[in-house]
Amino acid sequence: MATKLARDVYVIGVGMHRFNNERLASAAMADVAGMQALDDAGIGFPEVGALYNGYLGGGLTSGVGIAKEFGLTGIPVTHVENASATGSCAFGEAVHAVAGGRVDVAMALGFDDMNRMGGLGRSGGRRMGAEDVMLPAAFFAMWATRRMHDVGTTAETFAAIAAKNWNHARANPLAQRQADHEVTIDEVLGSTMISYPHTSMMACAAGGGAAAAIVATREVAERLSSGRALVRVTASQQRSETYTDGHVFLGAVIGPAQMTRDTAGDAYEQAGVGPDDLDLVQVHDAFPVEELVYYELLGICGDGEGDRLVAEGATRLGGRIPFSTDGGLTARGHPGGPTGLAQIHETTLQLRHEAGARQVQRARTGLCHMAGAGSVCVVHILQRTEG
């Protein structure tokens, strides 16, 4: 049984350096994101009781070194790494540090540049379309073609999901991919084929960036709110695979579907909400087949019904349950360490009603989902309360 967090935990500050493909120094991007989060919270670094750094490609002491740029305050600094779910896991550690009474204020900071990690980001050779890609593209392609066989999903459906996310990113100045026009399904289908049925514009954007979030107790949050709506973390859940008879081990790629179902179920129980209560969702949409399947695994619709949601426009801004409102991994980008924290950044802005042109009207409850290679799943649920 998923019990409620022992103490109420609130997001009091968020910050983010624009995701990009410009080979900027990770430390400089981390400084920007961290200082923005501190400014957003209205506190100085001496008030932070613990720091959890999430990164894949930094050196052994990168996290501690970056912490020194904020101040030599003696706090514990911990490096968290869990593949794509790294930033989400760092955020979870900060949440549980506050919920468990270890500290009253904790910070999660993610930073990375996939281009500096051999084989993961932009290659030095042939360009593969709008962006070079990362991740095991062939695996996701097999997942997609199996879906096409079992359910009748079309390449046009995958392209519609990708086009939606590209167009969401047009309203996000921090997104890596920002088209100067309305992206169409035909344009996505016409981009360079990566691994059938996925084209380059369906693949997530690899690059660099940084994001941060600061969480605190209710007392701290209320003291700092100045009448601003508060964002409470009502669920923080993480799982790996559970063995069942006939279990197939997928090794270094995203794990079985049941892992997401179970993690989401734990999160719903902990938060005291269900799928019908969600106003927006962020997911690990490295390729559109993922977002499509997560509609179903998160309980937004029944198995095999995700295609209908796409056709109805239910998951785009203005629809019933918008997904990937900032562009998702597809267009906002996926630098690795900060990706899950970018989801927290976006959801916090949405729940404060500060998301500008991409604002989901009357948003009160948001879910953030990330999966990581090696079979890791993290789900957080955030809810708006008035300050």
C-alpha cells in the first residue's frame, strides 16, 4: 500500500536553462538553473539543507564542484544517476528528504550534455534530419511495428503525436526545437527515416541543458508564498521490474509495461486521485510510440484506445488531457540528467498558471512520468493549492 508522505512537501522554486545543441558548459547551465530556482523560491543557498545532483556525463566530483558555486555551506551533496530517469530520481530524493524530516528545504539539480557522451548525442558524421538522435532507435521501432500489427496503429498516428509536441514547443522559449511554423503530419512523415516507422522528427532531441527544483515543508512554503498559489507534491513513487512467470528481461532498454502501470497505481493511491483527476501529463516520449502507449498504461484510456485520443485531439493543448505541454522529449529536448526536472519545471508553472501561451486552463493536478534504461520508472503527482 502506498502511504501518504509523512510531511507535506511543496515545490517552492524552479529554474531551467534552455535545452540546446550548442555544446555549452554543463556547469554554466547548472548555475543558471540553480540560481533561477533560488530566486524563484525567494531564498538564498544557505537555506537549502540538502542538494541532489542528477547527471550522466559529468566527472566524479562535478556535483560537489557545482554546489561550491552556490556557496560553501557544508550541506550534504549527493550524486544521483538512473539513466533517463536521473532528474526525476534526484527530485524524488529531495522530496523524501523533506517528507522524512531530514531537512526542511532540499534542492534537486540536473545538468548534462548528451553530445559530450560518446554515442549518445550528435555524431560527427552524417546529419540524420532535423536533429541527430540518441537512444536505441531500433528497439523503439520494433515496439512501434508490434503496435501497428496488434492494434492497427498507423505511421500517421505516430506523426500526429510528434507534430503536436513540436507545436507545443513553439510556445516554450526553453525548448531545443522551435519551429517557425505550424508543423504538419506530412512534414514529420517526410523527414529522414531513422528506423521504420520513426523519422528524425519523431525522435527525441539530444543535446544539453539544466533544470532545478527546490522543495520545502508547508511552513516554509507558506512563509514564502506571498499569496502565490502553492504546488504540493502529493505523490512520489519509483519502481523497477517485478518478476512474473515467463518474465522477459529487456536489459539496457525501457522495461515492461506493467512497471509503469504499477508505479502509476502507487502514485494515484498515494495522492488520493485517479487518472480522471489529471489536468495535464508529462511522459518519457523518446519516440511517439511511448507517449501513445503511456496514454493506456497511465489509465487515461483503455488498452488499444490511445489512437482514438490522438484522432480526437484529446492530448494536445486545448484538448481533454494535454500531454507533453512543453514539447516533451521530442521537442523540448532530452539532455539526460535534467529531463525529469524539466517536467517538474513545466508542471509547476502550469499549476501556478504561469505557463503563458501554452497554459492549460484551470490546471490543478499534473502527473510527471519518466522511464529509464535498465527498467526504472518514476511518477510524481503535483497539485495546486491556494497560498
